Amino acid sequence: MGDPNPIPYPNASTSTSPSTTPSSSSAAVPPPPPPPRPQLSLVQPSQKKKHKPIKVLRVFRSVFRSFPIITPACGFPYFPSGFPDGSKISGSSRVTGTLFGCRRGRVTLSLQEDPKCLPMLVVELPVATNVLQKEIGGGMVRIALECEKRGEKDKTKLMEEPVWTMYFNGKNSGYVVKREAEEEDLSIMELLRPVSMGAGVLPGKMGVEGQDDELAYMRAHFQRVVGSKDSETLYMLSPNGDNGPELSIFFVRI
């Protein structure tokens, strides 16, 4: 007679169970954390004394200041021999301006004393990055940021105003809000620290695919002309110095 209690061969499956335990435990190990962001090396901007503009130049700049307010549909100012050297204009200085943003997202403007300094102004503009790129590629662009005048006793500086109304080539585009530089802004400025002038594309956020997440940027020198306590203008300088500014940004209190 056969053995009424044969050895159950399925027990072999139980012998394999110990081998499956390590694989399940290894799957539970979390992935390594992402590498830390590089430490910021940007420095505080220096406090330079501003020279008071002479009276003739003050009158000349007041004409430019009125362009985006009184005659927004008129032609752009043009300098046939290039913008004058900032060292020859009292009340002006040269700063670094960076426009950046995702292609279909809003543009952010960051102003620095130079690429090695922390931003002294960060504002988000109500215009898409690809739209601004197209307009600059097609000709000169004028952006006017306007806000209301304050009382005589108010000491708020022009660049410290929190909210502006923006006119993009003479058309009301919405509101501009000044904000503190965020971690992402500082990371971009740190990444672009070796760049003095130029344009390009930076990779998007980690783990997000698609070209729409790529970050386009344009960096250039701007001539900062102070007309009065209620008006300043930024003229983007051509690297060749012979074609005049392609982009002008007006800050005005009216």
C-alpha cells in the first residue's frame, strides 16, 4: 500500500518565502534625496551716492518720461549713434537686468547692481514670456510702470512702490507687484552669475517633462537714468553700442 501521508512537495514554496522577504524589504527603501542646491555666493549691493542730474538733462528726461503717459501711440525714441555713455550723463548708472520665465508663464524682471550682487528689485510682469520675446524680436519695446503720487511727507522711494499699472507698448496690460526675491529667483541668479549679457534656455524643474517648463532668460546691461524722485528709466544697451536700446522701461509716479 502507498504511504497514506505522502510528503507534501508544495512545502518547497514555503522554502522560497525567505528569499522573497529581502526583495520586499529592499523595495521599501526610500530613494536617495535630491542633491542640495549650491550655496549662494551673491553679495549685497553697495550703497553708492547718486549724483543730482543737471537742469537741462532733467528737462530732456521729463520729455521721455511723458511718452508712455501722454502719447502712448507715438513712435519710439531712437538714438542713431547708440545710447550715450553713462559716464557722460549725470544722474545715470549701469545695472544688470534679467528677464526670465517659463515660455507660457509670466515674465519676471530682476535688477542687480551687477551679476555678482543680490537683486535690488524683483517684479512680476503681466505678460507671457513668449509674447515679450516675439515683441523684442520684432522691434523696440516700451514698458511703462505707473503708480500714484504720495503725499509730500511720504519718503517711499520710487523703486520701493509695491504695486504698479503696466502699459505694454501703450496698452494697459494689468498690474505689476513688487516682491522679495524667492529661493527660485536666487537660484536662477546664482546660475546666471557668470553671464553678463546674453539669452538662452535653462532646464525646468526636476521631475517635470516638456518644453513648456523650460525657463527662457535674457540678460543685458541697462542704463538707469534718474529724472526725479518720481521718475526713472531703464534703457537696454546693445552689446554693439550702435543700434540704440531695444527695450525701455519707465517707472513713473503720476
